[in-house]
Amino acid sequence: SNSVTLARANRRVTLLEKAAQLGGRAMTSHESGFAFNLGPHALYAEGAATRTFKELGIQYSAHRPQIGGFALIEGRRETFPAGALSLMTTGLFTATEKFEAAQWLAKLGKLDASDLHGVTLHDWLASNIRHLRVRQLIQALARLTTYAGDAQRQSAAAAIRQIQLGISSGVRYLDGGWQSLVDGLRDAAIKAGATIETGQRAQSIIVEQGHVRGAALADGAIHSADAVIIAASPAEVVSITESFVSSDWLRQLKALIPVKAACLDVALARLPQPDARFALGIDQPLYFSVHSATAQLAPANGALIHVAKYLMTDETTSAKSLEAELEQVLDTMQPGWREVLVKRRFMPALTVNHALVTTATTGRPEVAVPEIAGLFIAGDWVGAEGQLADVSVASGSAAAHAAQAR
């Protein structure tokens, strides 16, 4: 998005992409008629990304998934309490627990979380919600909306605000996968005059007397520039900048905690259980969703399913055990899935985003790199606005406007 913004402002823009294809974690691969995102992706309807795409005129087709499904608890399925009727009828809670769950589900969307920045989600749940099963439900909603499984480090304020964003207008699944957004942004950037070069890795940033002068590529080529935006992981930014930025700033980047998930993406010739389309783990950090039931991601009669486990920061479970755990979720939700399997892809530790929002006072860095004029950063770990794709796009826009102001 920053390339589009700057090119439309009549700036000379060169986008250097180290991979052979644009998109990063937003890439979509197409196999046997199925569109595979890298794990489950959702676009928040009222988030910064949606707002920015609308401002830039990026066109895409998206749909809101149906609310409701199943809760996974102690290895069995129960009705997920998505509304008043399902809350009354679910076997997830006792009568007393249902009363407390109803209270919290009613007020969660209006809760003022502004004074909870220094409180972890774990501590807030323990201090405010009486019944364990109700605490587990709210924590499951936090996992669903933030993809983070570490409540003992996660900021309660950030988790609650993300739940509220999900409650307000929900999320959207994209027809054709997230590659449709990548392609739309690429086309808009090129139309505005930007140059895009794939397979080009920036080796270093050229800095003279505290000012950016350009970027040096791995092949020795030099791109002169009076502003550079680095959209990369914290580790890559540290590697590129450690020779000329302050040690305090580098320590801030190194202290960021990545959010990871184990993901099993499955394409089926048909759905054995057509009514079992969504499930959320209550006592375990598990997720199951048939994304093709909402968006066009599969051929006729086919099904594209994402199954995931939200991982702890210090997760030690082996890849083999994680895969078996996700297969068990499929066995529970879609018995017979192996007989109609077309394609599967397992990723044991996919980085969902590079910075868990914790209670740390330093938090995520701002877009301007301190002490270096004209150097900016962007990504899912930069800036104060939003989480996941929203913070990626918001930081990209902020970096573009800061560069434009030079």
C-alpha cells in the first residue's frame, strides 16, 4: 500500500521484493482448483486494512462467514454459544455458567479497556470472571481474533479491543484468496508509476551523516533514494540496520515476541459433514473452519479447510504431535475426510505476526527509525494501530506519509 500512496504522490518509487513473487504471507497458491492461503486469513470489516484499501480504490470480493458452529471441549463437540438461543441450549455450560457467560457476552463489546494496558489477559480473566469454563470461552475468543495463544504475556487491553473489532462487524473471507489483494495493490502501484523488481534482496542501507542515501542489493547494485521503507521481519531489520542505529532501539526489536500457529490446510473433493463448518477449541487452543463455505476457494462440491493450533511462546510440542492433534480435530469435525482428500499442507510453526501485544511499556516501534533521517519501517510489528493485517497496512500507510513529507 505504501508504494501506491507514494507513486500517486508523484514520487519515484522502486519496490524491491526478495522473493520471486509478491505477497509474503498474503500469497495464495492454486492447486487442483483450490486456492490455498498460508493458513487461515480474515480481513476485519472495520479495520485499518479495509479502510485503506477502500481509500486506495483496491477492488476485491469478500463475504462474511456465518456465525455459529461448534465448541470443542474435552474431545467432544458442543454447540458454540454465538447467540441467546445457542447459549441456552449448549451443553458447554451449567445453568450458573450460562448466566455469567450471558452477562459477559453482553457487555464485552462495550467494555472500556483503556486502563488495562499493564494487565495480562490471563490476570484480567482470573480477576474478573468467576467460572473457569466462562474464562475459557473469553480466552478462546481472544485467540480467535488475535491468533495468539499466550494469555500470560498478552495485553488484556489489546485482546479485548480485538474481540470488540470482531464483534462489531466481523471479518470477511476473500474470493480467490488474499492474492487478490496483492494483485490489486500491485496493479495500482504499477499504474501509478512505481517500478517493481522481484528476486531482489536489499543487502544494506546506505547512510551518510545520519541521512539515508539508498539501498545496496545482494548483487552489488545500488538504488539511490532520499527515503527508504523496510517492510521485513524484526530480525531482518536488525541485520540491515545494526551498524548505524542505537543499541536501545535494536534491543526493543529483539525483545518482540512472535505469534505462531501450527496450521493444517486441507482440500477435499467433498465435505463429509456439510453442516460442520466451524469449531473453536475451549479448553485447547484449536481452530477449525471451512473457508470455502463462505468464499470461492474450491471447485464445485469441493471444500478448503483450515485447522490450526495457536501456539504458546515457549511451545515444545513436536511437529509430528502437532500434526496428529490437528488431524484429530478433522476426525472429530469431518469423519471420513481422508477418503476424499485431494491435497494437504502442514506448517508446524507458521509466524502469524512478529509482535505479540504485551504489557511491555516499550511495545511496538514507530515507523521512523531513530537518528536516521529518511529511514522507515513497516510491518505487522510496527506502530500502535491494530493487529495482524491491520497493523501491517496501517504502518505501511504511516511510513508512506512520513516519507512523502520529506
